[in-house]
Amino acid sequence: MRAEVEERAALLIPPQTKAEAQVLAQAGPLILELLPGPERLTAAEAAAVTRTAALVGTEGALPVLKEFRSHPDLAVRSQLVGAWIQFDADEYADEVLAHVAAADLFITVREEAQLRALPRLGPRPRVRFNGTHDPAPLLAALSKESLSHLVVYENTLLSDLTPLRSAPGLTYLHLHRCPGIADLSPLADTQLTELHMCWTGRGAQFTGLDRCHGLRHLGLDGELSWGVPLSMFLPTTAPLEFLFLSHGAVESRGLEDIGQWPTLRALDLGSRPGRLWRRDWEAIARLPRLTHLTLHNSVLDLLDDTPQMPGVEVLRVTQLNGREELSRLALCCPRVVKVILAPAPDRTIEVDRYRDVFPDADVTVESPDKAPGVTAPATHAEGAGASTAPAPSPRNPRGGYASLLRFGPAPPAACSIGGTSGSADFSSPRNVKVWVSPSPSVSTTTM
């Protein structure tokens, strides 16, 4: 039995992809002894090896994972975080996570045992809490002096943000479906520059957003109160550079007053943001600094009477099925130099078809395989510009390419900003660089 496993596994060791890791893990604990250590592995191979061990998940996998705890690659470190739930929370915290570099890495807490073990990891600047936890121990477990990024996902008990005033370095906050939060005004006393809110139901049930004057990146995924324009809900003095709107955020009053934020450089209209009329598109076209525009597939039907937007240089269209007609969009953006097409799951896009539609632009297809949080060339997480993945090989005959652009922000992405979020460097439309963090609307690990 062992000889047969070794013979078959030899063709896939070291694994290079998630799919290969899953195949190897099916062999069970026997495969653990065959997995190589981090020496001489590429970052992709190291991530696949840690994924294999985590999927096996027995106590015998712990020594394998410990070998990678000093690995610098973000994807490898994210795999180690994702494996936490497979082991005793305290032991894994001490043996693995306490030794994993904190830079750019979200620590995800899913269970009460992990919450209790969180202080054992030392100061962690990026923390995400999944599910309903008692707010008191949740907030007490945070190292507020070092906290910079906080994600709270579907916590029905959290209601008071006042303790965050004592987090002097907090710059990023994502609150995803936390219905108990009614007052955002405590955030006005923080250094917050990036906020993402996601809620359900008709009308936002929180106030105080208009007092957050330091925001540069803002994501709203939910319907605002009927009849309330953006300028009455958002801080008009905030130097916003990025704005994400989705699921009814502008259903009532549209975008007529978006000119209140002349600093906007990137606008992302997600799924079903609301009915947009010509006057809304005209207001967008008048934004003096807007160069980056992202549109969800559902917005394409709202372009019938759209004026030209000559300032748009980088255009990204998401959730495409490959059959969309984009000629109208090309007319609306006559000076676009980069077009990124993001397919819907299990869909493919024939890029040559759209290169004819945008003859003066660099048209690329975003890879659906690139997981949030995985490092791509020249970026912090998912790639930007024209970076590509490794060339085709006998093991990977089709080759591949990295995701090219994600606006935002998180996503980490930003109630659901196309799966990722981050911040953009707008220095050159032909050399776009985007630093991306995992969108908190999905898992911040690659597990």
C-alpha cells in the first residue's frame, strides 16, 4: 500500500496548485511523510504543500506545518492561518501562528477557543472575526496599540464601537452584516481612512457616517434610507479617493451629488446599485480626477443614455458570462487605455472579441483562479498591470495569468468588491499598481 502511494504521489510532489494539493490529501496521513520542507520550493509550491498538510488535518500534519512557520510568502502564511481550525487552538497558536510574520496577514478567528488563544500570538495588526462572539472578550483580545485592520463578519451581538477609540493606529474597518451597530460616530475619533459597510434590509440602520471626515476609501453594500442623497449620508468633507456602491446604495436618489467628492479617482458600481439615469452618468463624467471605473455586469443595462466619460482611463467589468455586447461601453469611454474583463464563475471570455471593441486599449482577462490574498508579481496581493503567472509547463500546459486589477478597498474586496479590496496607485494608467487585501466578504485565507 505504502509503495503504491509513494509511486503515484511522486508525480505530484511537490504539488503546485490547489487541485494537486487536494488530490494528494486524499491519500491521507501517509502522504505527510513524503511532503518536502520549504527549502528549494517556489512560493506556489510551498503554499500547495501547506495546503496539502492542512487538508489531511491529523496531528501528524502539525510538524509539517511548523516547518513553514517562518516562510515569508503571504499565501503560505494565509494557509497556516486557515489550518488553525484543524488543531487544538492553544497548541497551534504556540507552535505555529506565534512564529508567523504578521505583515499584511489577517488572523481569522472563527471559534471561541481561537478567541481565547488570540493573545498568545502577540500583537497582530490585522484581525478578522467570523460569526457571533461576545463583544467584550472579542474587543479585549485585540492588541489595540498595534491594531490597524479589523473585520467583523456577521456578529449579531456587537453594538458599541466606542472601544475602538483606544486603537490609535486603526485605519481599516469592515463591518459585514452586524445589525446591532447603530452609531458610527465613535469612529470619528480614530485615524480611520477606509471603511466598508454591508447590511441587509431597506434603509441603513446606522448613523454617524457623516462624521468620519478622514475617510479616503468607502464601500457601501446595502440600500440607503429612501430619499436620502449621498451628500446627507456621507461625510462631504472627506477626501474620498475610492467609492464602492452596491445593492441599492443609490436606488433612491442616484448619483447626482457625487460631485461633492471631487477627489474621487476610482468608482466601483457593484451588483444592482440602483437605477442610474443620464444625469447620474453626467455627474460621474464631471468628476475631475476620476480615471478608474469598475462596473458589475448588472450595470451594463443602465448605459442606454450614457454620455461620454473621457476621463476614464482604466475600465474593469466584472461577472461577465462572455456574451455581453460592450460596444456601447466603448463609446462611453473613448480614452480608455486598459480594460480588464473579470468572468463570472465557470465562465470563459474570448479576449480577442473584445480587443476589436476597444482597439486602442490593452484588453486582458482576469484569472478566476487567483485566490484573494495570494501574492502576484509586483503587488501586495492580487496582481496589477500586465503581470503574468508562470509560463506553460508539462504540468500546467495551459499556463495562466495573474489577476490584473482590483479596485478598492477590501477587499480584503468592500462588502463584496469583486472578491478583493485594496488601495490603488494612480500614478500612471499604463502602469497601474494596486495593493489588494482580502475582501472580508469571503474567507481571508486560501483554505
